[in-house]
Amino acid sequence: MSTPATVALRAAGVSFTEHAYQHDPAVTDFGAEAASELGVEPDRVFKTLLVDVDGTLVVGIVPVTGKLDLKALATTLGGKRATMADAAVAERKTGYLVGGISPIGQKSAHPTVLDETAELWDTVFVSGGRRGFDLELAPVDLIRATNATIADIAR
């Protein structure tokens, strides 16, 4: 499958594995659905969230089993206040639909912070840019592809 995420990874020479599954339109917990459908530990599946930190849009990537700690994200980036971006803003600024927002190949580059638990795994899963489509890659490659900072941002 070709998405901006897969195109960006191929262009960067990053190794990854595509995982497609049948997305149930009634499901709104996209990360839990991905873990279940792919048969992987939910802690290995990461969600991509767009956040406004003091007027700057940033990406936070955390395990689907947890929540993004907005204060920790703001502190990591030297900010004071963080709020979740509106879904319409997230879609417009990333070029992806909510539930399929990939941290890779976004329409605009945003500062990105990856939760440190990603480094506990040989590979992690992130959205490939569509609902029902995840990418598996090494955390070091995710960091490289997104120019991410590593920090404790999940609760």
C-alpha cells in the first residue's frame, strides 16, 4: 500500500513492514483495534497525537495503552501549556484522517516527541496513514524518520 508515510520511509531507505487489517467503522479505539487485529502486545502499538504547545503544533507518540501527559510534553519542549489540537486542525495539518494519522510523511513537519517506552521493543507499530494500516519498524528508525526526541510523556 502506498501512503505518504510509506513513500517517505522508502525515500529515506528505512526498513519497515506493512500490516493491513480490516478496520471496523464502528470502532473508535483505533489503537486497541490495531493491536487486537494484528495480534501484538498493545504496548508495542503507538498512537500519534497532535498537540498545541504554546501556539506551536507538535506531535506526541505514545503507547495506545496509555495517555499523553500534556504537561510532560510541554516541559520536554521547553513550553508551559499544552492542549490537544482540534481534530479538524490535526487532519488539515498532517494530511491524514483521525484514526489514521501517521507520525511519518505528514503534510507539514512538526516537532515530535516519542515516549521512551518505545525503546523497550525491537520493533513498534504506528499508523501507516490509513485506518486499518500500520507500519512496523525499529524505534531507532522511527526516531530517524520523524526527527523525534525521546522522553517520558506517557501516563
